[in-house]
Amino acid sequence: MGGAGKRLPPERLPEALAAIASWRRAPAAAVACPVCGAPGLAIVDRSARPHAEWYALSCATCGLSDTIHIPMRSGRGSID
């Protein structure tokens, strides 16, 4: 995780992943912030599939501004 703002507390990672899953199911619906619970969490998908999922999270209410990086298993023929 990284970013230039309020960071996601590590104990809130499960809530953040649930928020991302909710957003992926219904991108137009309001998603609650994993830190303060306010609706309107902004999520930007910056993924580099098939190598990694990478999401930028921001909340205007509490100032959350962080990213979540989720490595993905590379397919056959990968360099790693």
C-alpha cells in the first residue's frame, strides 16, 4: 500500500477488499469507506493484469488516500 494521504490501517484491509469487491459488482453504486464508513469511497482500478491488481482508494470525508496492490500468479511462460 502507498499514497500521499491518510493511509489505510492494516486492520482495515479486509473491509477495503470487501469494498473493492462490492464496487466491482456494482460500479455505479455508492461504496462505504473502510475507515470511516461514509458512502462515496472513490476507487480507481490501476491494475496491470494478469500480473497484479492495483486499486487507488480515496475518501473525501476522512481523507483516506492509499493504494492496495494484490499480486496475481503469472501464467505459463512468465519470467518469474
